[in-house]
Amino acid sequence: MVAAVLQLLDVVLGLVAGIQTTGSAILLALLTALLIALALKMRSGERWARTVLTVLAVLALLGAVAETAKFGVHAWLTTSPPGGLAVGLLLLNNLQFILWVVAPIPMFTANAARYFGAVRRAR
């Protein structure tokens, strides 16, 4: 099952990589707007927004793992210029991975639970 998910992610990543630069910029802008809108909804006390952001973080982590698996072997076994590019992508991907792991943690602390509880009681 994990292999099937990773294969599906590889196909999706391949499709996304095939989009032209303009399409990629538009997609990035839309995803950024979605994340900001969800963060604002979460800040206003909507628990469902916290759940959606967590699910998106998990999906992003799966994508980061698939991308690392895709570029990781090539990056470390080749010394040609594409290898250098692959190493850069791998490092950037690892930074994304760390951010997606760390970002949801504050959403589930005791302070966050009190905040969501207080907002729910205020309604």
C-alpha cells in the first residue's frame, strides 16, 4: 500500500513538474492563498481548519518523502551538473520536510486547546 501511495505521488509530482512556469506560479499562488485562508479560519477558532491544515501537512510530508526517494539516490551517486541540481533539490526538500513536521506542533499544544475551547464557549 505504501508503495502504491509513493507511486501515485511520483505520478502527481511528475505531472506537476510538467506544468509550465506560468501554470506553476498560478498553482503556487492558489495554494498559498488556501493556506493563508485556512490559517485565518484556524485563528478565528475553527477547529476544522486545524484538521485540514494537519491533513495537508501529512500529504506534504508524503510528497517530501517521495521526492527524496526520487532524487536521493541520483543526487548522491552522480557527480555531473544534474547531480548538483539534484543535491540542491534534496536539501530544499529536506527543509520543506522539517517545516511541515514542525508547523503543526503548536496547533496541538495545551495553549491551543484552551484557545479553541474558549472560542467554542464564546459562541
